[in-house]
Amino acid sequence: MNGPHDMGGMQCYGPVIPEPNEPVFHANWEKKALALTVAMGFTGSWNIDISRHSRESLPPSTYLSLSYYQIWLAGLEKLMLQRGMVTNDELENGKMTQDPVVPRNVLKADETPAALAAGGPVSRDTTTTPAYEVGGTVRARNINPMGHTRLPRYVRGAQGTIIQVQGCHVFPDTNSKGEDENPQWLYSVGFEAEVLFGESAEPNAVVMVDCWEPYLERA
């Protein structure tokens, strides 16, 4: 979707200025926000694309006023509210007032290191062949979907070159709706920065974007 999260190349925001010697966490509550989000992800109540979309679909005024981990917490609250795992009153008062919803899975402390090391692989086997080959010229489709997508606005309609074929992976646009993993071929596509951002772009720079096959067409 076209939301406040997708501001790459947008006017009026200025350059990204990294924080010197930025710590991993600025406060202890940020660690807890990360831990809660990861632990709830392991319950199987939703998938990673649904989780991403819950953050992206926050109202722009809310999204742009929150810090990084505040956005994570807001997305988690939204997911839990939608599934009856928590009430607005409980979030407001910090006290449980209804019986808990029992999740399908529980990530226990002693299982956490192995679970995090294993991750959640999204590559899938397929009997299909990729439509594009390394070195091929493609164009990112100019789409404006209502739901979740991993195709950033600043590359839509731009021409690029296939740099690498990454295999077949879960398609986030359908997975975020809880419909189907719908595995699709994934490509690393190189876009010349000047094509994307005009004469102000860094000379000879190339922006690499991972694009699923439905995002592309032959140029």
C-alpha cells in the first residue's frame, strides 16, 4: 500500500542522517518491545507479512509521530486487538480484565536461542522456471495496491537490470492477507540511481531492490 512507511525518494523529508555511534537500543523498553513482538510472532497467530502490514497501515499521523519501536508496539497492539487477545481497557490500564486467549504455540525461554537461530525460512521448492535471467532488462510495474507490497514506490515504472536470481520465495502480497503463500521467483534488480532520483543522485550509484516476479515486466 502507499503509506507513510514508504517515503524513499519522497520530497520534503530531506536526507537520511545516521545517528553517530547509534546504540542497538536507546532504552530498556525498546528491548521489551522487540522481545514481545518476536515472541508473539512465534505463537503462529499471524505471519511476518501480516505483522509488517499492521505497522504500515497505521494512520499517517500516528506512524509519523512515533519512534521505531513505538511503531512496533502500536502494530502489535493492533494485531492483538483484532484477535480479541487484549481489550482497549486492558491496554489503557495495564491490567488483565478478561480470560487470556490460549495461543497455538508458546516460545519458552530455553527454546529461544535455537528458535532465533533457525529463523523462519521463506524459500520454497517449485517446478516452475524463472521468467527473467541475469543481465535481462526489466521494468518495475507501476502498481498501487490497497494491501501490503514490498515494491517501493520510488522504483515503480523504472527500468533496471536483473543482477541475481534469488530462488522462489513466499509472496508477501498474498501472505499478508492470510490467503496463500503463493511462492514466486525473487530477483535482485539493479536500478541506476540517476534513473530513480534524477541529476541530484550520486554519480554511477546503483540501488539494489529485491523484486518478486509479479512486480516486473520486460522493458
